[in-house]
Amino acid sequence: MTSNPVELARSLEKDAVRYPEERAEILLEAADAWRMAGEYDRAASLLADLIEAGGEDGCHARFQLAEVYFERGSDDLASAELALLARDPALDDGHCTFVAELLDERGDLAGAAQWYDRAVARLDDETIEDLRKPDGWVSMMTGVLLGNRRDVRERLGLAPDAMDELAPPPSTQPVDLDGVRERMAAGARPKEVRLLTFQRSERIEAQRRWPEYQGEEYYALAEQQWRKLADDGVPSILVVPALVDELVAFAERTGGSPLDPEVKAAYCGTVPEQRTIAWPPPRNAVCWCGSGVKYKKCCGRPG
């Protein structure tokens, strides 16, 4: 797929005609590509049509339109769109989470907390009961929502509430990217970052060998961190699917532990290019986590 946003947007608009059953989802991608190209009016036009159609895709389109307005400096228009979105009957926890993340990135912690509250208010009883189970948040996008909500509330100085108690403990965050961010803060912006993960076919074996291992296998949490890394300006992110036996053999040859960050980073460099996966994959491509499901229905889903 082309990396030129204008070419990508045009190609997606053609795909929307070719695949009418997925028109709305494809046009959302096209609008995002136009936004990245700085063609705000074209992006807004596509999004306005989707908003008029309503429903779940209409909600997502209104969120993207708010992004467009924020990016071009029209904060009042963006806030007006978010106010309309808050009253949309099709609004779900995924849309609320996206808005909360956007406002958090913009430094509006009070607004982010309000949208996170809207998100948790839309969680059904079954989901909340699952969260009460030991490690019930594992592999759930809801765990990301609750963890980020708690973080925002802590920064606001708010006392923990019942939903904060259900959030995943901070120690279970995925691969530590602090080193990458420190280098970026020092002005050394990497052209590419490779991130090791165990796909689902290897995850069971990884957990069998290392019960204490709490890293990249939490796909929803990994996805969230990678989105933040991309937002920080890393132009290319490659997922490196690790093979347990191969990683162990590499560690033995180099005299280190398979769980040592430096060993894992070195192992990433030995994996052939054809095995790596450019992140994020196209929405209709097979998900990077190895589930066999389309990305848009798996780790790329809103919530």
C-alpha cells in the first residue's frame, strides 16, 4: 500500500465504490488520509456525508471531524462536534475512549476524564463482572480504557473510585518503550522501531515457559502503546513475531535471558524482513496478533 497520503486517499475512495458493503469504513480511512495530507476540506466533506448517515460509523466520523477541526486550529468547531457526539444515541464506549485519548493528548485532562466516565457508563453488566475476575482485564480493550482513565484521574488528583480498582495494575503494561521515548526527547528520532511480540500461536508456549511473563502478549495494551508511539512521531513501526524456541536458542547463544530487553532487542534484528509486519496493518488485512481475524475486527477495533 502506498505511503503517500494523497495517493492512499484517492485509492481508498475508489475502493469505497468497488466495495459498497464496506463503504463507510473505507471512507473513514480515506478521510483520515486526506487529513494527514493537510486536505482538511476534502476530509470534512467525506465525514459530513457519513455523519448524515448516522449510526456507529456516523459517530466515528464525527470524532474524526473533531480531529480535523482541532488540527487546523478550529477548536470551537471541534468542541461543538464533540458536544453533538455526546448526545448521539449510537455512541459507544469505543468512541468515548477515542475522544478521551484525543483530549488527554491535547492536555485537557478534565475533558478526558469526562469522556472516560462516559465510556465506563456504557460498559454492560457482563463486562463488569468479567473484570471482577482474577486478571479479567487481560486481552481486553476495556483494560486499556480503565488503565488510561485511572492515569488521567491520578494526574487530576482524584481519589480512586470503584472502576479504578478494576483497572489492570501498572506492572502489566506491555513492552517498555521508555528508552525509545528518551532518545526521541533528546532529538534522536528513530526512522523505524521494531517491537517483539508473541502471536497467539506462540503465546501459550511463552506463558508455559515463563508464567511470570507479562509483556507484549497483552495485545490490546500493546496496540495502545504503539498508537501512542506513532502519535509521538515514529514514522515506521514493525511488529516482529517471536518464535519461542528461536528466542530461547538465540538467548543461549548470546549468553543472556530470553526475557532480557537487550536480548529481545538483539533478537528482533535477526528476524527476516519477510516475517515482520508493518503496523498498523490495513483495516481489512489479517491482524498482526495472529488471530486470523481482520485487523478492524480484532486489535484495530474501536473498543
